[in-house]
Amino acid sequence: MINANFRKLVLGRAVGNAGDSIYMIAMNWFILQLTNSALWIGIMNVAIVLPGVLLFLFGDSIDRHSKRRLLVAVEFSQLVIVVILIGLVALHIKLPGIYVGLVFVAALFGSLAYPIQDTLVPLLVEPDQLVQAQADMSIAYKGTDYVFNALSGFLISLCSVLGVLIMDAATFVVTVATFRRIKLAEPRQQHTREKSLYLNQILVGFKIISTDPLLRLLTFASVVMNFFFGGLNTYVVLFGRHFGGSIYYGILESMSAVGILLGMTVVYRQLKKLTVRQSYLIGNFGRALFMILTVVSYN
């Protein structure tokens, strides 16, 4: 690994992402047991995914403050929320809305951790080491994602959702302790940019999309496709129960992460040799084909 501080960042990212994976898998399975409702699983997945859509609102705040302190703060906040979830599950509280709200806040803090970590990387490594550093960070992210997705399903069947959440809290303790040990002399932050200017810069992107017919079409198509693709997250939980339990749910989530990792590497390298139009059509046709095969092979 490049240097000691960067090793701590990678280790913290790997352990923190494991924590994210554990509580997302555990809470989806818990909501299924609590409500026996596909609707509530869908609402839970919206709570998990929605914070990623809101990240553009926090860019200015991340720029203005100490990255290391922010990183420690967001991981500690997730720890607090997981401890609250442990208490609610232990007390047998049966109000799904409370769990969904807490998971939304936890996912928001978890989503913030990634851009903060990305802004820290250039401060910890030399410019000629950035490519290798980003590769290491990606492996730490995706690697723990599919490993702990599968492991979480096994752990739920072994020691219950409550036991898994307790383990999850331990991962965030390790993450906070690791990030606190990063030694970094951050440059003094400049506070010259007005909030209104930052918001205007954000709106520029929306204006460009709204005035370009092709971008409008691509954006609309992407929204529709991702809406329906996101629905798969709900049915994967139901598939897992249909096949026999939380172990199968974890395996299915793991395969999804492996597929994303292979798509971003092996498939991407092949499709980038084609034109953008060709690769876009092939990519979406492949997704549609395998979604259909998933449905027809359900039984």
C-alpha cells in the first residue's frame, strides 16, 4: 500500500463499507419478517438509495470543512443510529416507519462518507500515485460489498438480525478508530464562495439537460430504467425467502455486486471499443435479456 495514512483510509473504507452492507441486508430481512409486505421492502430500499441522489447538496459543505473530521463524524453518526436500531429490535418495537426513517438517516451519512474519502485521497498520495490509489479504494469498496452481502445472509440465519446489528456496531467502532488515526495537515479552507453561487452552479447542469433534446431523452430513459431496475432490490428479498432463507438473499445480493464489478471492468473494456451508441444499445439489451431470464427461471 502507498503509505501509512492511505492504508488507514483504505482499511477504514473496507470496514465501513462492510458495516453499510451488513445493516442494509439485515434491515431488509427484518422488515420482511416484521411486515411480510413487498411494499415495505420497497420503501426500505427507497430509504437506502435516496440519499445518494441528494449528495450534490453537500459538496460545498465538504469543501469548507476538515475532511478527516467530517469522515469521523459521519461514521460515528452511523454507529449511533445502529445502536438505536439495536435497542428498538431488542425491545421488539413493531413500527416499520421508525426503522425506515433511521435507515434513511444512516444511509445518508454512509453516502456522504464516499465523496469525503475521495477528496481525501489526493491529500494523502502523490499525483503520480492517484490511479493506483483509486484502484485500491475501488477494490476496498466493491470487494467488501459482495463478500459481506453474502456473509450477512449467513450470519442472520446463524445468530438473528439483532446479533448481526451488534456485529455491525463493532465495525463502525473500528472504522471511527481507524479514521481518527489518520495524520493529515489539511490546507486552510477558503470561505469566499457564497452558498447562492454554489447553488447556481448546481442549477447549470439541470439547465443544460432541459435545453438539449438528446440529453432530455437520455435522462428520461435512464430515470425510467433505473426506477424499474431498482425494483429488483425489493424482489431479491422475496426471492431469497422463496429459495429458503436469508442465506440465499445474501448470495443473490453478492452476485449482484460481482456483476457490477465485472461490468465496470471486463465488459466495459470490451464495449468501449465500440461507438457510444452501440455500447449503450448492447448494454441495455443485455440488461433486459438477463432480467427476463431471471423472471422466467424464478421457479
